[in-house]
Amino acid sequence: MNRRWLVRGVVGSAVAALAAIVLIGTPAAALTTGNTGSGRPALATVGSRLYVGWAGSSGPAAAKDLVVGYSTSAGLRIVKVADNERVPQGQGPALSGDASGVFLAWPAGDNGNTLTAAYTTGATLTCRTSFAGIVTPFAPALAVDPAGKRLLAWVDPGGHVNVARLNSSTCATTQTMTLTNRIVLPETAVAGPALVYDDSGSSNLGFVLAWATGDATHSLKVASYVGSSALTNRSQVTSPVGTTAAPGLSSAVADLYVTFRGDDGSVYFGYSEGCVPTCFNAANIGQVAAAGVGQPADGNYHYYAYFDLSGHLVINRL
């Protein structure tokens, strides 16, 4: 498999073994943009466009501006979508692409953090739907399978991870979406989850969740979601530190990839080597993040993004 970095850092036997792995290719190119904000940025790729979403800097802490835009220059220039939406500071949206644009979901900071969804092809938001009675304090996650089944994952006010299907078939007629087949999992999380559909050609686990448990070790858990409250293929990411921040997941190049901010403030990157259940090993890649680290859930692991300590959006391309 073509790997992209030389993993750095030796902390304990697991990381010592990982440090021996040579990741072939050039180091990540980090682009620090002029955009500021907070939380875990969301990414999605649609054709030649890289869509980016985040909690901006304008507004009160409970209702920062929700920023969504796209770039055809790997983030160098971002064309922003017109919207008046709000999201809590330190959180942000989820993004999931289709052939023409992206679906997005977020906790509406100006509506009691009610889970809200919309769609855009880059001009404005359409099919905006507020899901009454469904509240989340954290950024949600979106992923879609090859047949177009799109799942939305979020954490409820009690800390439990929820998963439901996001249906957009009525957008053309009613300009609204619906949530169906909602499952409340027994698993709890202290940050927004990550969600991806794994058809990488190696593990092929279907829909896969990742979440920060907030236990004594702040472990990052990964498991397959099969449409019930019983998760399968459970594993834990092996790294020298834990995390209480929202992670990112991607499936591509015959593998699963994970990114997250460790509790030491560093950005960690890991991959599963096609293990079933997954056996992620993650290592410090020498970058510092203020919050969670986002990846596209659409099979493009070449990008990841975070906010640096000055609050600037950093977009990395491998």
C-alpha cells in the first residue's frame, strides 16, 4: 500500500513498532488559510471541488456563524455559500457529497441546538429541515453508501450516540428531509462522532463509527454500525495518548484512516491495515490542533483539516 508519511515519535512499545513503518511519499502540505473559527472542520470532495464547513468567528459563543464553502484550489481560495445559520462555538457541521453538491447537518445554535440539515450545490442552502425535538450539543457526522443510503450520527444531550437515516427524496416536492430508523446506542461520547462507509476493498466493514468515550484513558473507539443498537467489529485506536475531541474517518486505498487531536494537543493519524475487526495504530504527525480533526467521509483520505492555536483553519493535502 502506498503510504504518505514517515511516522514520527516513539512512546511505548506500540508506538515504537509503528515508528518503524515507512510511509512512502511526500509529507503533508499544510495550508494555513485566512479563515478563523473553532471546532472540527468538515470536509467533502465533489468532482473538482473541496467543500469545507466550520463554526466561524462572528456572533456569540452559543451561536457562531455557520460557514460552508468550496474550493477548486485545495483550500487556497474558498467560495462561501450564502446562509444565515448559527452553530455553537467549538462545534460545526457534517458534510456528505453526492454527484452535484453536499448535504450538511449541524446543531442550530439559534434554535436550542436542534439538529438541522440542508443541501447545497454551492450557491445557497436548499431543502433546509429542522428536526423538532432532536437536540445535540456536538457536531454530527454524515456518510453515504454506494446505493445512496445516507446515515446521520449525533450525540444526544444524555451523551448517547444516535444513528438514523437521512432521507432526501422529498426535497423536490416539499423542500424538507426526514429522519427514519433512529437507533439510540448504549455507547456514550464526549464529542461529536465520525462516520464513514467502508468499501475500501480490504476490510469492507460497511458503515463504521468512531467516538471518544471520555473514560479514564480517553480512548477512541471504532465499530461497525449494522442498523441496530448492537455494534460489531469493535476495536480501540492504539496511540500514546487518548482524546476528548471529535475524530475524523475516511475509507480509501484499501484501508480505513483515522485522524484526531490527542489530549496532548497534537494531530494523530492512523490506519487499520485492513484488519477485521479494525486494529488502528495512530502516531503523532508533528502538527498542533486546537480542537478536532476532520477528514472527508467520501473516500478521499488525501485531505484533513483543523484549527491551529491561533484559530486559523489549516487544510492539509497529502
